[in-house]
Amino acid sequence: MIAIFLVLYRSKSLSQDRNVRVFPLPIAVAAVLCAALAGCDKHAEPAPLAVAGGDAVLGKRLMEQYQCGACHAIPGVGAATGSAGPPLDKFGRRSYIAGRIPNLPGPLADWLVDPPAMKPGTTMPNVGVSKAEARHMAAYLYTLR
């Protein structure tokens, strides 16, 4: 922004000197940049990651059924106020699962099916979630932004 101001200020001061010819290109470029930046919305939320075969509404119900809230605080899931595991609010913004697994639909579904297989020594148990159920649960988790 400061650079744009300097270009505009310099162009204005140069135009007052009759011996210096000022081209309107810097002003036009500055105007285009300002217009482009004005269109940026810092608060726009990217869409949640798509999970093939995943239904977020069903995933929410499955998280209630498997009582994930006994260990995790989960927005939108009834009585999910646990504190043994990390809170899952803003899960869709996280880069990693369990500190080292990329937060992508495939690895997340694998994690939900069998956490100890993905990270030996984890305190998150294998509760018998099927691969299909895990896809639905993953779809719900990605809505938490």
C-alpha cells in the first residue's frame, strides 16, 4: 500500500515539472491493484474438504453414536464436552491429525477406523468404526472450521 502511495505521489510531483513526462501506466497499475485488493475478503471461508462417499449429517450422528464426545469437545454434537482428547472445533483448518498425519480425507478415514495402527501408543482407541462410517465422520469433521 505504501508503494502505491509513493508511485502516486512521485507521479504527481513529477507532473508539476514541465520537463518531465509522466506516463499514466504507474497510476493505472496502482488503480488495478487497489481494485483487486479491495475485492479480497479476508473473512471468506474456503469450502470444507470433500470426502468421497461422505455425508456430514450422517457423520455427526455417527459421532454421537460412537460417543466421541466422551473424550472430545465437538461443536454441534450433543453432550460432546470431553477433555481427554483435543477439542475438535476448527478441525477442518488443521494441517495434521495426531501431530504428524496429513489432514486429508484418506488418512483421516484410516485414522478413525484404527488410530493405534496409524500412531502406535496413541490413547485414541479403535472403537469399531467401519471405513464407510469413517468417511461420513470425516465429512462432518471437515465442516468444523
